[in-house]
Amino acid sequence: MKILNFRSSVISKFILTILIFILSDSITFSQPRWVKVNSPVNVSLRNCVFTDNLHGWAAGDDGVIIHTSDGGYNFEIQNSTIPFYINDIFFLNNRLGWVVANEFLFSGTTILSTTNGGEVWTSELFPDTSQFFTNIYFRDSLNGFMSGFFGSIFKTSDGGNSWQQSMVDSSEYSSFLISKITFSSPLNGFACGGYIDIAGVIWRTTDGGFNWSADVYSPEPFYDFYVFDQNRLISAGGDFEYGVQLSRTSNAGLNWEYESLNLFGQAYSIDFRRPEEAWMALGYALNWAVSYDSGNTWTDVPVTDNAEIYSVDFTDSTHGWAVGNNGVILRYEPLKVNIVSDNTLIPDKATLYQNYPNPFNPSTNLGFGISELGFVSLKVYDVLGNEVAVLVNETKPAGSYNYQLSTVNYQFPSGIYFYSLSVDGALIETKRMILLK
């Protein structure tokens, strides 16, 4: 979102000087707020999955599975019963989870399952040892899918007790690696994959996963999906030579629109924090690809501590996690806001007050008053007009309010910011503030 009309008609030479100085030092204003979490392991974590704001799991090398029940503040190791590489982990809810793992390349697949959140994992070798699965997904407690090399897709309708091979069309690229499966409805499902420097392929089913058709939509493989609704999906991938790529559909997969981004890295994982804000993990590139306009434009943002991130998962706009190499775990934290209100001080009209102190470090107070009940929005923007914080976005009674914005524990960089007050959709005023670290 862009601020098109600032109430201040003239920006002083002093402010312009600061702007030029900051921009010349290449500081990114919309920096993420990711906090590194103490990890109980130091092996590579390739996938993470959260079922709510408290319960999550991550898995990777050496059969490692870790679990949190407090929102990612603390993780504990679970006994997976296996010592080898875990390709994928999936949880349907806080109890039901599955894992696919491989001891050696093309040596069969071990399937783990749990019915108690991972307190106990049971393992079994898939009967057909020629199948090498790298992805597992369950639509509900009974219907699940596995995919991997050679374009194989297997389906279960009894919770994983038995598996049957789905029919995949016989096109030459239908046998490529399938990296991810997802469903947008009980009947409509999608899979993505491919091979580097050959093709990026998307598979589609319209009968609940019994039959799949494949087509090429990019020159490089896809690794992940994000589902907006039954009709709109986005798939992400790329390779180290040509960079990040996307493909999106707005008609349930009948057509896909390909886009190559001018960003180094491969998009291994994609998720949306809010409808307009998306994050892609770029792995060895040590960057995020971030969009603030629903995926239309993207920019790369350095990862906290130069971490190599391969999986990201948001459960809502204020709760997100990411994992990667060397056991790294990151937790997303929104800006902390302390609220003080006084409904006895009712102004004659809606008013936005100048923040104090200004400049500030590490916190400042943002105040406003409204004369009657209304839907209030108080948002913070960087100098490029990108929305970086939402302090208020709800109905408020008449009164005066003060919000303390604190950036102590976050990567909120020095620079000039603007904060705007809107009431019932009408812009009241925009003011400027400066963070000096």
C-alpha cells in the first residue's frame, strides 16, 4: 500500500539530507522482525509445520523431529525411531502426523505416523522399495497422498493403512520429481515439481486424486504452493543460476501465468502472513523474497544472522516460524504495542498527535483522539510507502488513546517513518517520525 498524500506539504532540507544519507547506505526500511530461537539440534531442518499458534514440528537430517507446545519459544526433541534423513513432515492437527524418510537414495521409503502429537512415532517401510517419496500430505484424517521421484503419486483412503497408486498421464514430463501436493477442494488437487534446467511441471486432478494430468509451465522446477481459495493458487521455485520463479492461476489450474523474478536463489517455501504480505524462503541465498502487494512485486530481504532458511509457516498475521541449516529456528514477532486509553477525554474531532519522543530509540508514543464511535486504523509506513506496522485496526469508542511503539527486540532499522490515522475509511492525518539507533 502506498501513501499518496502526506499532509505535510514541504519536506525540509534537513529531512531530505537524512533521506539521501540513509538511502545511499542501502538500508532496507521494511526489514523483517524475526527472532532467533534456541534450538536443541544443530542439523539441517528442512520442513516445519504448525497446526495452531502453539503447536508445531520441524524435521530434517539424522531422523530429527523437534516439537513446540508454547508457540516456538522452546523446542524439545521427539524420538523418531530412525537415524536417517527426513524429507517431509505433515500434521493435520495437534494429534495426527506423518513423515516420509529415506535412508539411502532410491532405497525405499520409511513412513512414520503418530496419533498423539509425536509422543510416540511408529515406522514402517513402504512395501514397494522402488518408490522414493519426498512429500506427504493429508486432506483429512482418511485421505492422504505421497509423491516423489519418477512422477509417482500414491493415495490412501484409510488413514495410511494401505496405499494405491494414482493414474498419472504418460507425457514425457509426467515422470519428473513431484515435490509438493496440495488440494484447494475435495476434488481439485495440484502437485508441482520438475528438474533443474529442464522443466517446471504442475500436475492437476479434478477427481479427488485418482487421476492426474501434467503440463510444463516454467523452465525450472517448482517446490511449493500457496492456496488462496478454490480458484487462486501460486507456485514457487527456480534454480541457483536463473533465480526465483513463480506461476499463478486464477481459474483452478486451467491456465497458469509464469513469472521470472530478478532475485537470486530458489524459492523452497512460500506462505502469506496477511493477504497482501508474502514470504518466500530462498535457502542458500541467505535472503527472503518478500511481497507487500499480494505477490505482484517482490524484494529480497536479508535473513536474521545470515541463516539459510528452507521452510516458513504462518498460522496468522502475528505468528510465524522458519527453519533451516544448522538447526536454525526463527520466530516472527509483531511490534509490541502498549495501549493507554482515556475515554473521558473526548476531542471535538478526530485528531492525530505528534509522537513523542521524536526522534526516538527504542520506543515512542503515538496518540490520537476520536469524537465518536468509529472504525480506527493507525498504521506505520516506511519512506517508500510500504506498510510496516498496524497498531490499530478495529472499532473504537470516542476517546483519547496512546500507543507505545517499541522496537527493542526487532530488526526495525533507523530511518524516517510515517504514521497515518484513518477513521471509517477516511484519512484523517499523516505525521512523520524518525528512529535513530
